[in-house]
Amino acid sequence: MSHVRRPALFALWIAVCGLLAAVPARAQRGAITLPRNLEQLTQQAAVIVHARVLTAQVEPDPDYPSLWTVEVTLHVEEVLKGSAGGTLAFREFIWDLHDRADSAGYVRGEDLVLLLNHPSSLGLTSPCGLAQGIFRLRRDAHGNLLAANGFANAGLFRGLAPALGSQGISLNANLSGVISAPQSTPLRLDDLRALIRTFAGTQ
């Protein structure tokens, strides 16, 4: 590792340690993050895609061999925010040893709606709010695609109605009903896409 890159690596570890020590938040294996609602997650994201996992390879970072990462390649079905081609690849820092065994939860062939942060100066990125920003898709008995994040959508609409009202953002009757529904329930993919597009368009 070159001497030029050591300061950046040291700064990364200082930032991570400071976050772990100072922020009262929810845990995801070896990492913690503040709870966010869907509007906050959407506004934080640089890119949001509906995609299918093609590959997920755990390996040391090419530039920083002491950092374990997972390199994920996606086939993009639809871009909901930002810019992405038909294939999207990114590298994510692995926070916990358990993540090495299961590629940080990325499964080949799995369909996702993924909200990705802006890449760091080291070229690494991660889902917004970690498990909050990964929505895994499954079909119900009627064939409808349902989406749930790593917290089963808990808190996804917390404080959302008043925030939208204060910003003068109105939703149609269907979406208003969605954000008023009981928490921790799967969300129809079409409703998730519509909400994300609405929130992305207000920035």
C-alpha cells in the first residue's frame, strides 16, 4: 500500500469508529445506521434501481488489501433515480465477518430495488441506511411483486405525511392510503416505485 493512500485509509477508519461510538442507532451485523423514512432514503440516494443480482464476489479491495469488500454486478431492469446503464457494478465495504460467508446478503438471481449512496473517495458505496435501502422482491399468491427491506419496512413511512404536507407535496388517494397503512408490511412494487419517483422528483 502506498504512503499516498494511507491518510485516506486512516481517515476512513477514524470516520467509521467515530460513527460506531457516537451515534445511537439500529444495528445491522457489524454496522449501525440511523433510521430513515422513504423520503429521506430517496433524497440521500445517488442512484436507485430495480435490478437483478448477476454476481457478488467477496474479495479484498484492489487498492486497500486490508479492507474486505463485496463487488456486486446487477442487471438493471429500471432506473428510478440517477443514471445507470443496463449493467451496474459497485463495491461495498464489508462491515462484519459474517458478511464474508454470504456475500453481504447479495444472492445471484435475486430481484431488488436498491438505493445506493454516492461513492466515497475510495470508490466504495453502500445502500442508503444499509439494510433500510435494500428492498427484496417476492411474489404473493396472486402474482403481485411485493417489496420489503431489511427491517420489514418498519419505520418506512414514519413522519412522512406531516413532512409531505409541510412541503406542499400531495399524493393520490392510493399512495396516501399506502403511507397510512400499518407498519412492517410488504409494499407492492408498483407503489414503492411510484413513491420513489415522487420523492426523487421533489429534490
